[in-house]
Amino acid sequence: MDIAGVVTGGDRVEAIGALAFGIPALIAGEAVTRYGLRDTATVYAIVVIALALAAALSTGRTPSASRRAVDITTAETTKSEI
């Protein structure tokens, strides 16, 4: 935080990261006590897979697009790019 009490960029990233891991952990803790570990882990895995697939589709990248090989032997580089 800066002197004025406003959250800076780095603090915002840390807060979002803490919430991104903390909130699902709290939900999973409650779910385990109600539904059991196996059912909770299954639902958690399905949600993670669905979110990953949604993220991949929203960026226009698919698994087949990420497998394309790049021929680095023909690429030209200059000292300024290195």
C-alpha cells in the first residue's frame, strides 16, 4: 500500500491471488464436510477443467493450435532482439 492508503498494482495482484486460492479452499472445506472428499474432488476437477476450457476458447487458442511447431532455424534475429 502507498502512503495515501490506496491499493497499488502489486498489492492488488497479491489480493486477487489470495482470493483466487482462498475462496475455493473455503468452499471445498465446507463441501468435504457435507459431501465427502471424493465427491468434492470430482466436482472441483470438473470445474477446473471447464474453466480452463473456457479460458482457452475465449482466447482463440485450442490445444491443436498450441502444438504447431515453429521452425527456429529460419528465423532471423538481430542483436537488439536478443
